[in-house]
Amino acid sequence: MHWLGALRKQAITRFSQVGFPSTHQEDWRFTNVQSIAEGAFAIGTPAPNTLSEAQLNELAGTADHEPRLVFVDGVWSAALSRLSGLPRGVRVESLSHAVLETPEIVSRHLARYAKYQENSFTALSTAFLRDGAFVHFGRDVEWDHPIQIIFAASGSEGLAIYPRCLVVVEERAKAVVQELHTGAAGRYFTNAVTEVVVSSGARLEHCRIQRDAEDAYHVATTQSHQGPDSVLESCSVAFGAGLSRHDVGAVLDGPGAYLTLNGLSVLSGRQHADHHTVIDHAQPHCESHELFNGVFDEQARGVFNGRIVVRPGAQRTDSKQTNNNLLLSKEARADSQPQLEIYADDVKCTHGATLGPLDDTSMFYLRSRGIDVREARKLLTYGFGADIVGRVRSEPIRRDLNRMLVDRLSRLPMGEMPS
């Protein structure tokens, strides 16, 4: 496909012009990616059969979902994928197959929303685009069974992986997608890009979970585009990677569009997670609700930068943004920057952030009931994380997330409470 080759060429040209971002840039001042830039990562030889079924299930930490589309080190694995039982009008396949079978759909959407011109990591990922996931729901197709997409890393030392995901939900369709990034222990680099299209009157629930190895690097862009009267329920969860950065962009480009954008980070050790979100209200009569919670123990650090943009003419916008951060140690740190950028006068927009340790009164109440300090801290911290998990509508995904949350909290030190 000549258009795909031209796209890769344009992307690598753009990356060569801008290079890796530095802490001198405002959007990157809290996150240093020098270790990635100087890390000598290479794409390597595709090896989709390096993980067994048992190893994949252990890394995924989820129930054995079907349908599921599995990629190992960025390459589709037919042996690990399960694609039977799909209803008519639903396509779930590798992007390399979709480019050949439905080029008109792929070319209309691929790289149209996640702009490689504006993000150097997106440019790099687009330049090395090899394969990825393609999910397409035709008009009026409704199916509430979750489609699971797993991007698994074998843990090969110094491997660079560039997963791509394109989800297109046509007019009045309804879909549920779980996107999971995971990996075996090792020092590898994942640079993922996901584009989500929710057409007029359509509805999508999309849950993205990142639980890479703690020596790994994970950089990602998720960009959504909504039409009139569409609904997108999005959730982004970060449990893994030593250094992670996730840029989440959403454009509400039709009157009546509705968005919920939730997120959760649970980190320990020296883990660092940076979430940058931009919700763009491009049309009037749209509504968005954003809630990100972060739990940080030991010397972990979380960064949240959330921006709400209301374009000229986007009257009757209703948008709310909240970021809450829970610090479980004296060395943990969180930086929060909620922002509003409003160019219309008939709007309701609010934002806010909280930062602090567990509540002393709640701790005293649990201790007075005979619960020891560590267990009391675990219960309160679980409640903080469960506030996000409980907002996931799909019961199978919510069950998976809850199990992952409990497992992650069980491995937190829960040491001395910060004063």
C-alpha cells in the first residue's frame, strides 16, 4: 500500500526534525525520557510464539476472555488469539490483515486522529508501524461482550515494541473493548498508539490497562474522536513500568456527545507515571466528566496534567475534571496541573485536585474496631482505587480490574504513614 509507505516516511521525517522531548519543554518538565533516548533499543526479529498460553494468562492477569486478539512483541499471534463467535458486522483482526481486506476503512482513519506532527513519540511509533489491532463495528451492531486486545512483551532485553490499535464504531453501534499491555520481566520499551472513533449515535466502553514489567518503559498516545450524540466511557489504568507516560486526547466533535474519562495509577518503588489529558469540546451541547486517582508508595511519583478546551461556539458545554492523589510514604510525590481553556461564555466547567495521606479519622475508626495498622491502610487504599474500578460498566472488565487492584495493593509496602 503506497499510502502506508508514504505515511511512515512522513512520520520518520517529522521525528528527525523534532527528536525526543526534553524537560525544557513545558509538557515534559516533570518527566525525563533521556534513559529512553540513550537506551539503544531495537525492534529485533518478530517472535510471536515466544509465550505459551499459561505464560500469557499469568502476564495478563485476567480471565480467559473470548474473543481476544493477542500480539507478542508487537506481532500478531494466531496461536494465542481466540476469534470465534463474533456477531455479524463485527471485525476483529490484525491491522496488517485489515490493510489488505478493508483498505478503504483503515486509510480513512489510521493516523488521522493521533497526530504524529504534534507528538514526537507518536511520530516514532507511526514510522515503525508494523502491525496492530483492528476492531470495527458496523452500523447498528450492538454487542456488549468485551473484546480483549492483549499486547504482551516477552521481556527480551533492549527490545523496542510499537503496538498500534484502531477501534472504529460506526453509527448507532455499541461496543466494549479491553486493551491490555503487559510483559515479562525485562528492560524493554513500548511505544503504543491507539485511535478510537465513535460515530454518530454510537456507544463505546474502552478500558486500557498497563501492567508492564517494572524495568520497562511505556509511552502511549490514546486519541478519540466522537460524533453527534455519541457516548464514550474511557478508563486508563497504570500499574506497571518503571517509567510511563500516557497522552490521552478526546475530541467531542458533534452536538450531544458525552464523555467519561477516568484513570487510576498505583505505583511503588521508584516508578514514575505521567498522564497528560486534553478534552477538546469542539461543538456545542457536549458533556464530559473526568476523574483520575493516584496511589503512590515509597519513592513513586505521579504526574497529572489535565486540560479542558472549549472552542469558540461550543456553547452549553458541561465539563468537570478532578484529580485525587494519595501518598502512602514521606518520599512519594504527586504533581497535579488541572487547566481550563475556555473561548465560549455559556458553559459550566469546573476542575480541582487533592493531595495528601490517608485520613486520620478513618484510620482511627478502623483501628478502634481491632484492625491492625497495615490492614486498615490496605482497606482505605483499596476504597480509593475501587472508586475508579466501580465506575467501569462492563462486569467482566470490572471483575478483572478489581482482581488486579487487589493484587497490586498486596505488593505495596504500606510503610510509615507520612506526617
